Amino acid sequence: MSEHTDHAVVVGASMGGLVAARALSEAYAHVTVVERDPLPDVGLPGGATARRGVPQGRHAHGLLARGREALEELFPGLTDELIGYGVPPTDLQSGFRWINGGRLLCQAPSGLTALGVSRPLLESALRARVRALPNVTVADSCDAAGLTASGDGRRVTGLRVLRRGDSRTEEIVAADLVVDATGRGSRGPQWLAALGYPAPATERVEVGLTYASRSYRRAEDAPQGVAIAGTLANPRGGVAIPQEGDRWIVSIGGMLGDAAPLDHDGYTAFASTLPSPAIHELIRDAEPLSDPLRFRYLASTRRRYERLHRFPEGYLVFGDAISSFNPVYGQGMTVAALEALLLRECLREGTGGLAGRFLGSAARIVDIPWDISVGADLRFPGVAGRRTAKVRTVNAYLERLHRAAEHDPVVGRAFLRVVNLLDRPERLMAPGIAWRVLAARPSTAPTAAVAPVRVVVGAGAAAD
Ligand SMILES: Cc1cc2nc3c(=O)[nH]c(=O)nc-3n(C[C@H](O)[C@H](O)[C@H](O)COP(=O)(O)OP(=O)(O)OC[C@H]3O[C@@H](n4cnc5c(N)ncnc54)[C@H](O)[C@@H]3O)c2cc1C
């Protein structure tokens, strides 16, 4: 029998680890968050910067409406706090230009709030909130090296930790629960194998996405945001999100090896080849505040821990370590926040059988965003995967929906509510929406389109 410690350890102090720690703080006497990176105490908002362990932090991060709500449930007052730091709130529909299938979604007030918060500021604000919890300790510059377990291997009893520095001595941190929130590079499968457990089945959908991102100064009267989805004829896309500090963060890119150049002229010219000129118009005369930099994202990945027949008690996997989604759909942070709400609910029912209850229900949280993102990626012939009848029917229907949403704000709002994970996808097939979609004017040329470009597919996509 392991000794009862009333201590939970979270590995990783990024978005996933921080929201997990918040949920755990209600159920355990003490929570320790172990993070590999040094995490300086920053003055908000100016001191928030990207860090090594979260390289995606330098790229555009949209927070879905459901994610903002979930974070607000976990950290009451967060929205107002961020707005106080200069984060611009925007109506998701009237303030943002969504271009899907080359068509501008009808702009109208939706009552849904988008927050243009940079990823480093959001993480720093959450970290400050978590550090302020009296029973949570954040231990930075500490590398997690594996799990410890009871003699029969059935229960995880703690974490092996290497403190960064000269000695790099190993310590064992005893815990009743270890939560792996180390992101898409998680070594959870290897940690389990070392205890004699099988590896989870892993689903991968190769997208070979390359983001190229750059900040620009944003004029006060500038439009509020742009998101351009790739089309079949032109899979390039991009996003421009207004942020604190009167900045735009612009991420543009292509898939299956296609990438924007990183020199000024090449970057600007690439923006002019997206399925809409909206981002090019916004940046061509804007003052750049940084050089463009790249992020290569090879594949969406889902680890099916919930299907394992044997899994130790006292161990959970969380956030991107379970599922990492093609980032163009902006889902990862929202899924982590929803998993934190789930963890809180599970813990309210006690800790018995926690792994089975949590991982089973987390899989149901992942199902919808996974189907949305993978289903949309399978539109592109170069993306390998099984195109079920459902995937083909939904994609054909969405083409018609984007046509209707160009003129019909109700359809546009219904679409935004689904992709923001506020409503289930079936809502788009409900009679009140379906008849509007099917009654929409037959094919007219997309309003926002520019000529399709020839995209070289398969040239040099690399793993992140
Ligand atoms: C290019 C890109 C753009 C994205 N855009 C969006 C977006 O628009 N909207 C959105 O919601 N999501 C987006 N995401 C996803 C989002 O970044 C993640 O879902 C989110 O960060 C939650 O991930 P996580 O905390 O589970 O893992 P991560 O953010 O990867 O964090 C893992 C943490 O664990 C630490 N760590 C790793 N190994 C160890 C170890 N052995 N010991 C100790 N610490 C360790 C790391 O240093 C890091 O702090 C994007 C992702 C990418 C790649």
C-alpha cells in the first residue's frame, strides 16, 4: 500500500497544467506543478514573453468562445482582468471577418466575445492566479523523468524529478496523483511501458502545416480580426488577431510542405495569395514589430488512453498529451479548459477509479473538436485518412452552408457557435438552420476570392 499523501503533482505548467492544477487545488491538500522551463515572476501585462517549452506561444492563438467561458468558470473575473491589461474584446461575428470557402461570413452582432489575448499573456495571467492559490506550489527548472509505482505496479506513487542546474540530482516526489500535462511530446506511453503497461493506440492525421507569424503595429481604427480558411483550390490560410499593446499577430501558412517565405517581401507577397486579400490589405502598409518566424506542425495526434484495458491508478494524462489538434481550428486551449472542468466534477465524486472516469469522459470531450478538425482536413486530397460517408456528406453540406452564411447572419452565427464548441455540430442540421442552408441562392462566385495559386505539395514538411 502506498502512503496517503493528499498531494497531487502536475507535470507541465503550460495551459493544460495550470488549469489542471486549478481543478486539483479543490480536492488535494497540496498540489505541486513541476515545469522544465525557468518561470520568472513577471509583471503583467508587459513582462509576459514566449518561452522555450512552449514554442507555439510566438504564434497566433485564438481563444474559442467556449474556452473563454470555461476559463472564466475556473478563474472568475479573468475576462475583465485581461481587458484591464489592454486585451481588446471583440464581437466574434460583427468584429471578426471569417472567410470560409472564399466567402465572407455575414457580419452581425452575435453576443459572443472573442478576446485578442496573446498566448504568453494568457498563460502568465493564469500562472499568477495559480501561484496565488494557497495550496499550490509551482516548481520550475525541474525535469520530470518518469513515474514511481507500488510494488505490484498497480498504483503510481510519485514522480522522478531532475532539478536543472549543476548537480541534476534525481528526487522522488511522492504523490497520490500525477497528472501528465507535458504536451504533444509527452513521454506518457514510455513512462507507462516502464511500469509494464501497454502503449495507447495513437491516431495521426498528417497535415504538414507550416505557420509563419509576425507582429505588426495596429492602428486604433483598424478592422478587428480576420480568419481565412484554406479552400480546395487554394489550401493556404491565415489569421490576424488584434492583441494587447496595439498589435496584430499574423500567422499565415500552408499545408503538406507549403510555407510562407520569411523575408519581408516574400512574406507579404505570400499573404496576397491566400483565398482572400483581407490579411494582405491589412499588413502591406502596416509597421512590422518582429521578423517572421516559422512553426512546423506535422500531424494531429490522438492517444486513446481510454481504450487501454490496464491503466494504473494515481495517474492521468491531460491536454495536448491526450490530443493535439491542427492549430488552425484554435481548439487546444479550450479542450484543456473543458478537461479541467471535467476533472473538477470527477474529483467531487471522490478519487476512487479516477483514471477510468476521467479518461473515458475526456475522450468524449475530444470527440467533437477532433471530428471537426480532422473532418475539415480530409477535404484536402493530399491529407491521408479514411473519408467516411459522414465526412463527405458533412463537407459537402458545409460548402453550401458557407454560401448561405455569406448573406444570412443566423446561419453564420450557428456555424460560429459550433466551431467555438458552444453547440454540438448536429445543431447545423436542425430544421431551422438546414432549410436556410438549402434555400440559399445557388452557387455564386465567392465574394472574397482571389485567383487560386499553384501550391507545391509535399516539399519539406518536417516534424516540430
Ligand atoms: C502553432 C500552434 C498554434 C496553436 N494555436 C492555438 C490556438 O489558436 N488556439 C488554441 O486553443 N490552441 C492553439 N494551439 C494549441 C495550444 O498551444 C495547446 O493546446 C495548449 O498549449 C495546451 O497544451 P498543454 O498545456 O497540454 O501542452 P503544452 O502547451 O505543449 O505545454 C507542455 C508543458 O510541459 C512542459 N514539459 C514538457 N516536458 C516536461 C518534462 N519532462 N518535465 C517538466 N515539464 C515538461 C513544457 O515545458 C511545457 O510548459 C496551438 C498549437 C500550436 C503548435
